[in-house]
Amino acid sequence: PSRVDLKNAITQLQESIKADPDAETVAEQKYFIAQCHTQLGETAEAKAIYSDIVENHEDSDFAAQAKEDLKKFE
């Protein structure tokens, strides 16, 4: 995807989270935001979001994946 597509995806996912911060899909949406940041080369943003998923959504399947993705930045 192009940089514009990735930025648009981040914006849409953030808006979705703001609209329903208690939705079951929030961890998944955050995970995809982090992946977009990674593809854009924005590693600090990606790491912050992966950490947020691990800390705040530890019961989700995405927490385990986020932990694995965080290891790639070490």
C-alpha cells in the first residue's frame, strides 16, 4: 500500500476506536494501526501501540502477537 493509503487506514482505525472505545475489536484495530506505522517506518509509534496492546488488552490474541512484534525492534 502507498503511504497515503497507510495514513488513511490509520486515521480510519483511530476514528473507529474513538467512536466505540469499548468495542471487542479495539485490540485488533490498534494492532493494524501499529502495523501501518511499521510499514511507514514510524517505529516509535508502532512500539508504543504494540506496548499499549500488551498492557491494556493482555487477554486478546493480539497481545501475544504484539509481544512478538516488539521483539523485532530490539
